[in-house]
Amino acid sequence: MYKKSTKVNYYFRILIFCFWFLFFIGISAIFAIFYAASKGYLGNLPSTNDIENPTMEVGSEVYDSNGILLGKFFSENRTIITYKQLPKNLVNALLAKEDIRFQYHSGIDAKSLLRAILSLGKRGGGSTISQQLAKLLFTRQSAKNKLQRIHQKLLEWVMAIELEKRYTKEEIITMYYNKFDFLYNAKGIETAAHTYFNKKVSELNLGESATLVGMLENPSLYNPKNYPKRAKKQRNLVLFQMKKYNFLNAYRYKKELEKPVKINFKIQKKDFELLTYYGEFLKKEIQEALNEHENKTGQKLNLYSSGLKIYTSIDVKMQDYAEKSVKKHLSKLQILFNHFQRRNKNFPFLNISQKKTKRILISAMHRTSLYQDLKQKGLTEDKIIKIFKEPQLIKLFTWNGPKKVLISPWNFLRYQKSIIQAGLLSIEPCTGFIKAWVGGIDFNYFQYDHVAQTQRQVGSIFKPILYATAINKLHYNPCTKISNEKFRLGKWNPRNSNGKYGGFLTLKDGLALSVNTISARLISQITPGPVIDLAKKMGIESIIPKHPSIALGSADLTLYEMTGAFNTFTNYGFYVRPSILLKIKDENGNLIIDNVDISKRQVLSEEVAYIMLKIMQGVVQYGTAKRLKKYNFIGEVAGKTGTTNENSDGWFIGMVPNLTTGVWVGWEDRFSHFDNIKLGQGANMALPIWAYYMKSLYKHMNKIYHDKLFFHKSKNYQNYWDQCEKQHFFKEKNVIVNDEKEEKEEEKEDKKEKETVEDINNNLNNYNKNTDYNK
């Protein structure tokens, strides 16, 4: 019996020895693994700097000149919040569901880890909030291979401990919530609150907090938008955990269980991302400023991830008035265009063959994503065209809102090219700051910017640059007389649009009436070189051909360039590059870039600039822009209209003493246009937009823009120049069309045009019902 007891004790001692031996070996192995991992022997670890400054990409917010949020530039749609902004229920729900001993461990919860090992992960994975944050910040995607995942876990343990060393518990919770991706471009808890419940995180109630915490386990699986029943079950599990750990009493728990999961879903990307026509231009300006800042300070900032506050010169009210003015006029103009095109077989193109029409549409087809997809699949050109001619349900742009119709992609391209496009740019003269930028009629359907991207023939709005060169180089004045006889320069034979020749006209009359022979004679005296030189000094960077025809506007230039050039007149001879960017602040609110120090260059004397303003007032008073009178404008307005070959482009740039605004109207393709000058001229296509816009500013902009403002008169301006213009104007009745007669004719035409629009509008509903878009 004694021998048997001794034998048992012997085996027991061996067993105890083995247990402690294995225990110490295990502990030593764990320490060895931790040591090896911390030294980077098991894989690269983030640097100390990475851990102390973890990547938390925050988009840059863009504001207008009055501090109104316009949108964001971001790669991750995230708004950083502080611990104080987190509701108590949101914090408690996180602790109850994910890590109840969070306040007591240093990154690794031994009890949870042991439970996870013994249950083989069936009772939870044992990850603490610190480990989950380490995964979000550094390891990110979980490896599918089990060995690789174990390796990742080891690294996450080390990083969790490192995070715990450097941050408080509150900071870890805040970082975790700010970093987590809740899907639908909702990066971080603040954006998630807006996306799923359309409210700030601080406004979340208990049920909403529990729903979002339930998503932390798997945001796709427990998404309340896609799987409301599953999300409710997960929410209730979070509530149960909160009751279990005494964050909720039984009464509140039962009450919350009965409530449905209610969401107010709203994807944030379209609401907050700066998707607009001036976006690319602004990004370029910002990047130039950030590069300059880096060269000066060594600090590298990123537009998409540094949480910058960007302030622009755009005025939300002015932008709204500009967009509404474009829509108000073009919606009427579109009706007239469609009306006069109704029998056109080549709709919407004029004066070209069906073969040419097909080439234009094929070229447009090649630029579509549908064509690229079909081509990638190996389909032939003929098969692709056949698919393009099969009707589909497509959402169309209309001036009364989007409309889904059955139409073939082929005819959809044709339809798109029939829509009248426009650009508007409004600039503050002294600073060059852009107050409104309308690059097109609807960014959702037409992304091409008609302010800074579109180069179109400028027509007669180029003439003021020619006239300014003549005054500057040849010392001409508004009273200088130029022959209006027919004129030929080599093979170039310029013609007047009204077919009238003979006699002499002053410079002011020549520009007011946009007489081509006067411009042709001027450039023959000056030669194109000096005119091009002045245009370049006035900010025009596009190529201007060295040909006399530029006097009549043959060059293809942008609205941005032309409006900036005209602003030199309003700014009394000083060119300022039109700009949107005002200033940039960093994520802490420190001013790092200030663009208020405007760079100017003088390209004309004050006298020449003022003379040009006076001459262009004649354009408005009795010239090609005189229809402004019917909008009852009082005060000083200077401007110039422009109309190009076959009425493809209509221009008007108007100036009041504290604002220069340019407008271009045309179509995507030059072969779409009105077939008569009455409808297709700049005074009809573009000028009304300017008038509607300025009337809105005069009425609503708190007296900033009004009719009591006057252009500053230069010291050397001679008063008799005004007198000679009036005398000469009334003397040359054989050359200039009788003003009263022409006004009466215009009134008749306007009335007829208005009646046509009203008549078509009255039948528009029936027309839409009976329209086959595939014809």
C-alpha cells in the first residue's frame, strides 16, 4: 500500500513538473514571440512616427466667400470628431459589445483571449478595441490563410500595446470610431450618422447608437439599409449586452427592443463632394499654393487627406442667380431651336450632309463608356452600331427636370447635341476674384466645362482688344474717323453683316455697330503682331493665329481668357489673373496660405482703358447690345456682343464698375446652330442671360451692385470726344440704320418670338406625350 502511494506521488510530481515546465516554456515562447515581433523579426512594424501619427485621412472642406460650405475634396469621406462629441450610449454600447474590460487592460485582454482559444473562436475572437484599432490603422485586410492571420494577430497585439502606451483610453475609442468604415462612403462615425440617420453623431439616440455599434462586427452583413431584420437582431444583441453590464435597466431594455430600426438614408458623396464645373480649376490653384507652401516651409499637405479648410471667392447667392439666369433664358431658347428644327432630317445639325452627320455621331459614340465596354468584349464596329441603334430606357436631361424615355443610345447622342450649352464667368475687377462660375447647364449630365476648357471662335468680342491696340499704338481717339468703304487685304475680303458700306465712321460708332470694314482697316494699319502681343498681356494664353482675320474674331479662345481680358478695361489697364482661391487653413485652424496679396500687371494706361469703357458704353447705348434697354438698366454699363460663323456661338461680355461678367452660348458641336442671325446673334443668345443675372444682383445683393455706380473718369479724357460722337452719329444716317425704325422692328420680332414660345409651351405636354425619341 505504501509502495503504491509512493508511486502515485512520484507520477503526480512528474505531472506537476511537466505542467510548470510547459507553462514556463509557453510563457517564454510568448515573450520570445512578442520580443521578436516588437523587433520586427516577424515582419515590418509601423515606425514610431506612424504609431504616434496614424493615418487618418480627412478631406478638405471648401467654403464660399461668406463661409458657407460648398463641398469637400476627399479620398475618404470622413469628418473627425472628439471624444466629447460621442454620446454616452455610443461609448457604453461599444464597451458592452466589444470590450467590457477595456478600461483595465493594456491592449490585450488575457481572459477574453483564453476564452477565444478554448472555444476555438466560437465565443468571440478575443480582440480588444485597441487591437481592432491596430488592425484598422496598420494591418487592415485580414489574411485568408490561417497561418498568415495568426502572424497578423501577433503584430496587432504588439501594436495594440504600443497604442496603449501612447494614447489615453478616450483617445483610442475616438480614433477607432473616426477610422471605421461604415460603407456607402461613410468613413468614420460622424459621416455614418449623417449617412444612415441624417443627423450629427452627438444627436444619435440609444437605438441608433446600438445599430451603428452592431455594424462594427460586419458593416455589410448587419447593414440597416440592405438587411433591416438582420440589423435589428444585431442591435438587440448590443442592447442585451448593455443590460448585462448594467448600462441599461430592464425597463429601458424592453422598451428599446420593441422599437423598429428606422433609418434616414442619405449617401454623402453627392451632397458633400465638390462636383462642379470649377472643381478642376480650383484643385489646380490649391495644388500650386500647397507646392509653394512646401517649398517655403518644408510642410507637405495633401488636398484629399490633410483636413484643410479652403476658402474661395465664390459667392453662393451670385452663383445661384447665375445658374438660374442661364436656365431661364436657355429653356426658352431651346424651345425655339427645337421648333425651327422640327423638319430637319439631320437634326440637330444644319447645312451638312447625312454622311457628315453620321461621322459626327460615330465620333461621339467612340467617346462613350458603352462603346469602350463593347469594344473590349471584341465586338465589331457594325455590331456595336447595331446595339447603339436598339432602344433602351435612358434618363434624359430636360429643362423641366430628368425624364426616363425609351430611346436608342444612337439617338441619345443626337439628342445630347441638340441641347443648348452655356458658360458664365463673373469677376471682381480690382482683385480678379471669381464670384460666379457656370461651366454648363447641369453637371450631372454634361461635365465639360465651357468656361476654362471650351475653346470657341470669339467673333466680335475680340474687337475691343484690336481697338485698344489702335488707340495705344496709333494714338487714335473715339472721334477718329475710319473709312467704311469696301476693303480687301490680299485674299481676305471682309464684309459687313448689314451689307452697308460707304462714308466714314468714328471708332466709337465702328465698335458700337461692330462694323467689319473698320476692324479690317485697323488691323491692316497695325498688323496682327501688336494685337496678339496685347492679347497675351491681357491674359490670353491660347494660340492666336497671326492672320488679319483675328480682327473679326477668328481665333478659338476660352470664356475664362476673354472675360479676364475684358476685366483689364474695368480695372483701368491692370490685368489680374482671375482666381477662385482666397486662403487655406490647416486642420487646427491656422492660416497657412493667404491669396489676398494680388499680383497685378499694367498693360494699358488708365486713359486708354477708360476710353475703351466709354466706347463700349456706346455698344450698349445704341449699338449691337442696345436691347439691354428693354431690361430697364440705368447707370453705366459697357459691353460687347459677339457672333460667329453661321451663328454657332453667341457671346456677350458686360461690365459695370465693380463686376465683369462674360457669357458664351452655343452647342456641343458647331454644326448645331440657328439658321438666322436674328436668333443666333450674341445679343439674343447670350446678352439676356447677363441681363437676368445683373437684375438679380441689383435687386438682392444688399446694394453691392446698383445703378448709381460710375466708371472712374481718367484725367486725360477729353469731354469733346463725347460731343463728336453724338454729332457724328446723327450725321451719318445714310450709313447707320435709323434707330427708331430698328427698335420698332425689334419690338415686333420680340413679340413674335414671345408668342412662338408661349404657343409651343402651351402644347408642350401633348408634344412630349406624342414624341417618339427614336425618330
